[in-house]
Amino acid sequence: MTAIQAVYVRGHEERSDPKPHIVYRIEIQAHVRSWQMWRRYSEFVELHTELTKSTGSSPPAPLPPKNALAIFRGPFRDSTSMIEERQAGLETYLRAIISAKDDKWRECYALRDFLGVPVGRLGTMPEGSTSKQFSSSSWLDEHLGLQAKIRDIRADINKRDALSDRGDVSASHTANVQAKKKLAEALSRVRTLTQGLQELGMAAMAEGELQRRTDMVARLQDDCEKLGKMVTVTRQPTRPTAAPSSQGFTNVTIVPESDRAALLSSSKPITRVFGAKKPQETEMTRPLDDQGLVQLQKTQMEQQESQLAALTPILQRQRHLGEAISAELAVHNELLDELNNDVDRVGGKLISTKKQLNRLG
């Protein structure tokens, strides 16, 4: 559920079909887009039951109490105030799940279905489902979610190393196992993201955008490969022991015998390796002596350095263009957010006006 940034419950409606009831408007904001869903209180109760059954524990915040009859018939309290109170409680309930440190509730399919998350927005899918179709925006959401997942894995590895340095072997092992589980999930999601990009490429995505996203996936794969090496190598802290003071030495570290053996011996001989094959003579190198070969190498290196120097300003311009595009996109996103808020406000006023007209009619 890392693609979801925020959830709000902003508004409600009275509906009469099949019988009088209240539905609440849920606004979901992701990295690229936002949408809204309408849900009854009974659907919140079903979600709570399913999350509790799937994860084995209740969500971090309780549901507001059920008092449906009092909302319509209660003689002691104003029904509007009760509905608004329940609306605030439902928003607190959802936001607690989205912001919880433990992601087991966010990863449940029941929550994704309840919030109407499009298929392919997240890397995990319900059992038995093989369809993983991305839209252009949901693909970017999933990529951002994977970047956040990779940051979480790095945090777990740093936590493992810190615990190992303190000598807490059990907690260090637990953190390492958690990092491995998250890495396995990230690798699966990267494969899904790659397949989704291939489908988008077949759907006539622009060549430049397709190449940019291909590079983004390649960077994710490199990060996962590096993290895979890190989680398989666990740091083993050595505890330095001071030598006896009776020998006339202080603060001397005793090196374990295994470390000494590893330093003094090597499974492979140290030799110079020029490549898998022997160097081959070319028409350019055959008439040259040793000094000529050295001079040829220097000349080629100078040519390569001049080419790199010419490439540097081009890359800098590309970077500046990318930063300018990013800033422009941020401005457009803010304008879209403001427009969305204005539309919501106008929609709320229209609903209120409609209710007033119904009362006058």
C-alpha cells in the first residue's frame, strides 16, 4: 500500500435504495492521481472483520461504534452530529492503517479492494489472479512504491548491522530475515513491473518515454542485486580482548586463529590476469616496440578522455532539462490538486443546494 499517500473521509450522502442508509465519500490520494469511493458503514465492518481474520490481529485503530438506528430515529441526539462524528472516526480508522509501521494490513487484498486501488498499482495480487495490467500512471505509482520498499530494505540492513555491533545476535538475525522477505517481494514486483512495461510498449508508448522507464527498471534491478549481496553477508563482530598486563603489554587485541589463517592463506594464487584470452596482435600494434605500444596506449587514453570531456556538458544539459521538467510537473500537480479541491467544494455546494431544493419542493 506504499503507493497510497493519504486517505480522507470528506462528506456523506443519504440514499434510499434499497432502504434508507448513509454512504461516506472516501478520497484516496496516490503519487500521480487521486480518486474517490463511496462506502457504507456496514462495508467498513466487513473490512474490519476481513483484516482481523487475514492478519490475526485487529487494525491499529478501532471502528466507531455501531448505532445505525439512532442516526435516523434517535430522540436524544442530533443525527447530523452523530454522522459527522462517525465520519471523523472512520477517517481516523483508515489513516491509522495507512500510516502504521506494520504493513500487514496494508498488504491485504481486502483493503485494496475496499479503496478501489486499480489492478497493477501494487506488486502483490490476490491468490489465483494472474492479470497484472498497468496504466501509465499506475506504473509510475508502482515504481515509486518499489523505491520506498528498497529504502525499507536498506533500513532493515542498517538495523541488522547496528544490532550485530551491539552483540544482539537474535535481533540481528530477525532484522536480516525481515530484509530477505522484503527483498523477495521487491524482486517479484520488479519482474511484474518489467512485464507491465513491455505491455505498455506494445500499446504504442512513445519511444523516448519507454527508454526512460526501461532505465528506471534497470536501476531498480541493480539496487535489488546489491541488496541481495548485502543480506547474504552478515557482519560477525569480533570482541577484542586485552592481553594480560603481566606480559608487559596493554590494549593488545588478540586476533582469532581463523582470521589469521584466512589472512595467511588464499584459496587462489595471486597472479596477473589480462583476460580470458591471450592478447592478439593487430595491424596497428605489430610494427611497434614496447615504447611504441606505451605511446599508442597513452594516445588512445587521451582520445577517450577528450571524448568524455565532450560528453560531460551534454549530460549536464540533460540533467538541467530533467530538473526543469520535474519542477514543471510539480507545479502542474499542485494546480491539479487545487482544481480537484475546487471541484470537490463545488460538488459539496451542489449537494447542499439540491437538499435545500428538495426540502422546498
